[in-house]
Amino acid sequence: MWGFLKRPIVVTADINLSLVALTGMGLLSRLWRLTYPRAVVFDEVYYGQYISFYMKRIFFLDDSGPPFGHMVLALGGYLGGFDGNFLWNRIGAEYSSNVPVWSLRLLPALAGALSVPMAYQIVLELHFSHCAAMGAALLMLIENALITQSRLMLLESVLIFFNLLAVLSYLKFFNCQKHSPFSLSWWFWLTLTGVACSCAVGIKYMGVFTYVLMLAVAAVHAWHLIGDQTLSNVCVFCHLLARAVALLVIPVVLYLLFFYIHLILLFRSGPHDQIMSSAFQASLEGGLARITQGQPLEVAFGSQVTLRNVFGKPVPCWLHSHQETYPMIYENGRGSSHQQQVTCYPFKDVNNWWIVKDPGRHQLVVSSPPRPVRHGDMVQLVHGMTTRSLNTHDVAAPLSPHSQEVSCYIDYNISMPAQNLWRLEIVNRGSDTDVWKTILSEVRFVHVNTSAVLKLSGAHLPDWGYRQLEIVGEKLSRGYHESMVWNVEEHRYGASQEQRERERELHSPAQVDVSRNLSFMARFLELQWRMLALRSDDSEHKYSSSPLEWVTLDTNIAYWLHPRTSAQIHLLGNIVIWISGSLALAIYSLLSSWYLLRRRRNVHDLPQDAWLRWVLAGALCAGGWAVNYLPFFLMEKTLFLYHYLPALTFQILLLPVVLQHISDHLCRYGGRRDSGWTRQQPSAGQPMCSKHMGCSEPHPFHVTLTSSWPLRGMGEVQKRCPDEALQEPRGKSHG
């Protein structure tokens, strides 16, 4: 039983010295003097403010992508002990002593460094030679733009890392499929593919392009799997189910998890709150939550309310009125009602308060018990400070002549009777008896006389309207839009009938405490919609460029300039690599078209295994370039050279693949053809396999480490051949 103690336990491990060297060089090129320059460089001014928000737990909204990328950068700040106290206001500002520059730039640098050995592994997994894999890795290592981008607090290197990880994981899974399906390694690589795709999408929406590519390749392989007659129906179903769970379910769950962590971390109110709905704002600590704490939930006749437009464009605003009237005659000669102006005001103000009045009663206070307002009820909206009623009539609006003017009614004895009855419609109601609720209910006001709907047009009024936003009465026939929807943000029960007392009451706090916590899914859906719908400033930038300029490298970006020494950092690619990559792409396209035409004529220039290898490499490398580059031609946004870097990495992978293919299958004089592979004779001084002298395939160097227990061991450096490696299992324990 204890016989195993009489002999040493030997563990053998293969270490690819080429892979170790590439990793070391990648780390050296990305981490050496990482804190230089100790100043804000280009988009660090953009991402840095979000890191500060994370450190202070303040909510923010960024339309550039989901929050996972920002959380990665914030993790670097957290590990370095950053407290968030730095003013990210300009490029070139010197970092203060409390900013851990090395830590903030560390994770993007590590991602850029690890992309080098991953490029090597991807080419090997495509079953190309060690020389081709080394070529791809070295190109990744020395590319100027990739080095520059990964040494700064930016997200492109992290995105590239997860793009390559997704491709590498899928290739390892695909190769495991051939000999060990449903094994532990098979499950690991399949699951990691889904995780990497989700992380890529979570960093920037650009990650969707690579995710779609991986889904397409997996779908093609699954289609061939369905046609495999050697597999039972149950086995095929299990294969499809595993792929669906790993490549669809897991990415969706992780995507939701990113937002869940994001919302858990950012629980405080901040400067970006106003773009969100009132309900979302009330769920944050401070800000609107402090103002609305203790508000009554149900709106009743006599309630004093502020009404916020749900649309929030061009800016969030509240229904507003003031004593000024519309001009008698507009600049274009049209006349108006000359009644009190009604606008939408983008700031909180006492003139935003309105009283919900019962048309059948004169009281402007809440009765006891309160009578809640329900869907379909008729109401009048009385302006709190001027006590004039909201009105619309068949008079053209100031800036929207196709719509009706909205005013607060003033009786000027001009035979224009008041038309101030509105029917309340709760848009998100559960039933026709629903009660109008503070913050939660989204409502429309339909004018009883003309069937017009109270709407924010979004146009800015002239100086006579103080540049505030126009409110109009829009016909129902024009359809539904968010600009017609309102919600109560601030609410209190009116108790004072006298005007002076009521004005003082409008500034006093409410008394009743009501909890209205939003669920995670409600907050996620709203945040996701705002991120997709929000449009940032797309004005032309000094260093913006078009996609056509990227391929020929006719553009660059000045990232940083030292104020005293004139030292500069530019994002500028290696022209040789960029042009070579474009040529490789063109050659691949021409060769593939030629092969397809020849195969259509039943002429097979390549053996089947070489053809499948060529097609898979093209689908992942050329396809990766296409999906990460061509969509930019359809985007209406400010574009920069760094947007091309994910596509460039796939081009770099394709270049050595095309070169080896030309060497093996087109330069036939260079050696003999053997099942689609051309084995070249080694050059002078090139090491050959010590045990298989007939094998001239170049191999990476491996170190075989043999350790024994108790304290006995030995190390042997030798050249290993793949044929020998196949005969002897790795990691075998010898007694």
C-alpha cells in the first residue's frame, strides 16, 4: 500500500521557450517606463473622470459602450489606492502625487503585452508552422500603434485582448472537438469563448463585431456537425445545446452582470442624473432622492406637482410658465393669442409647479380623505404662481405652425373662451382604473375640445421666450411619441387656499414617506436604452479621420506634447506592416476566388486538409478584419485612427498565413509537396530533431523539466519533435 513512497515521484512539463520569450518581450515593451509621461494623454482625460466617479461611487452615463471597460480601468485605480480626487479637465495636465499613474495604466499594458503570445498561439492552432506563428507575434510586438495605445489608460488594447482570446479559445475548442468532445478541456475552451465574447462587447460596442463573427463560424461548424451521420441524434442535440449555452446564454448573463455591478457600485447621484427618468434618479442616493423623499405616492385633486417630459431631448425639462405673454405679432407677421407663455424649462424653478384641479370644484387644496386622480379623469392644470389654467386652442404655435399654441388662459375680452379641460391618460397603466402615481406613472394630457396632446416640440423660443423650449398641442393623428409623455417628479398635497400661503407652501417639504425602489431589470433597460439613444457631440475633431485614410495610414493623432521640451507622443502605425497587411488581404481574396473557380471546375489545387485550413484562417483573419473595419463606413460619428486597431490585429495574423501558403503551395520549386505541406530543407546552422534526422520541420524550442521527490531532480534541455510529442503523452507521471 505504501510502496509508492519507495520511489521518487517524477513530474514532466513542456515549456515553450519561444512563447516565454515572446511574453517577456511583450511585457518589456509595454511596461518599461510606463509612468512616462506623468501627464494626461489624449483620451485619458475622458476615461479618467469616469474612474474618479467609480472611486466616489457617483453615477454616470457614457454612450461609448457598456461599463465593463470602465470597470477594468477603475480596478487599476482601486489597486493603486486612487481616491478619485483629480480634476480631469485638460490634456497635458500634470498628474498630482495622489494619482497612481503606473497602476492606472497597468491593465491596458498587460492586455497589450499578452496579445503578443496569443497571436503566436492562434496561428499555431490554425495548424500553420512555428515560423508563421513567430512572424505574427513579432509583428504584433513591434507595431508602433499597438505599443502606443497599450501603454496608456485607454480601452483599445483591452478590447483587442478579448477579441484574440475569443478566437484562440474557439480554435482550441474546435481542435478538441476532433479527438475529445465533451472533455473537461473541451468545456473549458467553449465556455471561455463565450466569456471572452461577452467581455469584448462589455468593453465597447465594437466588440459585437467579433462576437457576431464567432457566432457565424460556430454556426457553420454546427451545420456540418448536424450532417455527420456517425453521430446519433442525441449526441448532435447535446452538441448544439452546449454551444447555445456557452455562446448565447453565458454572454447574456455576463452582460447583465456587468451592469448589475456597475449599478451596485454607483449608488450616488451625480452630474449625469438628469438624462435619466425621475424614477431612476429617485433610486440614487442624494440628488432627486433627497428632494422627493417623503412625497405622497398617489396624485390627488388639489395636488401640487412638477411635470417632467419623459423624452428629455434636446435637454431634460419641466412644464413651465411665467407672467410674460406671447408677442401680439411674430417676426413673420403671424398673430398670437397674446396669452401667458407656456414653455419647457431645463432647470428646477418655482414656476414649474402646477395644481391638479377638479373641473367641478373651485378648491385648490386636497380634500380629506384625498381623491386620487385615475386614468381617463378630466383635470385642469393651474399654474401655481399665477393661478392661470393651462389652455390650448386653434391658434398656431410660435415655431410650429402645424401645431396649436399652448398658453395659460387670460381673459382679454376678445371672444376667445377658455379651453382648459384635459383628459389624463396613463401610458404605462396596468388597467383602466389605475391611479396616477408620483414618478412611476407616465401620462399624456389630451385636450378635450380639440383632441390635441400636450407635447414638447424641442425648438428653442426667441429672446422674448428666454430661449426656453416650445410646448405645443399636437394632434393625435400624428402618432405616439415620448415627447408627448410626462411624469410627476416633485409632489405634495396642497393645503392652503390663499395664494400667498400657497406660494410659501411650494417651498416647504412634504410629510408622507413612500418607498419606490426600481428593480434591477427596470434600471438596466432604461440605462441600456439611454446609452443607445444618447448622441454625443459629433462635431469635427482636429484629428478625426475617415476609414479610407486608415488603410493607407494617411492620418495620425498627436496624443501629447511636452510644454517645455517639445517631446511628443503620436499614434502612428508602422507603414511597412500596414501596407503588407493590406497586400496580404488582397492576395488572400484573389487566391481564394481563384481556388473557388477552379474547384467549381473540379480542379483541386489544394489537398482537402490544406483547403479547410486555408478557409478557416481566412474566415477568422480576413473575416475579423472585415467585420471590425467595414461597419465604420456606415457610422455617423467622429472617427479616429485608433478605431482601426482591432481590424489591424486580424490583418497582422493573416500576413504570415498568406506568406506560408505561398511558400508551401505556390513556390513548388522550394521543396516537395506532402499532403498539402511543403517541407523545406533546413538552412545552414538550423537545428534539426536529434532523434528524427529525417524530419526537417522547424520546431520551437522546449524545455523538459523533470523533478523528483524526495530531494532529487534533474533538468534537461532538448529539441522536441511534434512526432515524438504525439507518441509520448504530456504531463505523464512516472513512478
